[in-house]
Amino acid sequence: EIQLVESGGGLVQPGGSLRLSCTTSGFTFSNYAMTWVRQAPGKGLEWVSTITGGGDHTEYANSVKGRFTISRDNAKSTLYLQMNNLKPEDTAVYYCPFGVIRGQGTQVTVSS
């Protein structure tokens, strides 16, 4: 059974930082590119970032480029998202989907 567990969200002031984690099981993690997506209140899913299976290539949405860093630890089957200089518009539930499978997500709220 494939499982994805996102964690690390919380309430942070603008300009603050958070590190999200996505712990996975049920598939060979290192064989797959992984992605972070987010869903703001009342909006659809937005792609945030993708990393290749080996971690050698990353891509970012323009809205987060230069502020977020995606990484992975294949030995731990875990995906990360380091988020710096957070803005109120980053407020959303963050997911690390595998195909159509999603975990419960982790809430990130950026507010003063």
C-alpha cells in the first residue's frame, strides 16, 4: 500500500521559514521524480516544485523560485521542501502526490 505523510507545516510570520517533509512507503522512492503541490483556500491545486529520482534536477514555479528548495533523501524515502522568506500568498495545504494518490497534506499559514 502506497502511503504519503506530509508534515512540518504551521503558522509563521511573513519572512519566516518552514521545512516540510513527506515520508513515503509502498513504492521504490528513488525510481520516481517527486513533486510538491499546494492548494490555497478556495483555489485549485498549484504545482510548486519537482525533483528527479536521483535528485540531480529540480524545477520550481515562478512564484516560489529563489525562496523554496526541494530535496530528497532516497535512503529514507523522504521528500523535503525548505521554504524561506514566506509570504501570505504561500498560505495553503501542501501535498506530495504520487500519481493520483495524496496524503492528508500539511497546512502552512503565513500571517502576522
